[in-house]
Amino acid sequence: MKYILRLYVLGESQLSKVAIKNAKMICDEKLKGKYTLEVIDLLKRMQLAEDEKIFATPTLERKLPRPLKRIIGDLSDSSKVLLGLDIIEK
């Protein structure tokens, strides 16, 4: 199974940097080559925030496999991220 993930951030803030680092670490450790991670800076693509209904950042979204799942925060608790995105079972 391949995971398609999007991480929505707002600029190059410290929170954005931490979330990017954590998302990459989680993906590299737990999904090992079975994922695509796209980082989207909403400062550069404001219309996308409205189109995708992103109200807070950072937001990590699992686009595929369906159904769509989202988790908000710096992604520092990898277990909660994986559970929240239904990547691992409880």
C-alpha cells in the first residue's frame, strides 16, 4: 500500500520546520518507501488553504488511501500521528 501525504505549513516558522522534520522522520521510519510526502507552504498558495479547507497549520493530511484523514500539530508524538492517520492499529 502506498500513502499519499500532504503537510500544510505556514512559512518558515520554527513550528513549520519542526513539523516538516517530524513528518519526514515518521515517514522514513514507519513507511519506508511506501509514501509520497508533499510539503505545501500556504503563504505561497493561500487559495489552496481555502479550497482544501485548511484552518490550522501545521496540518498533515493522508490523501490516499481513502478516506481522507488529518492531524494538526507539530507531529512530535509519532504514535499519535500514526494512529490519527490510521497508519497503525491501536
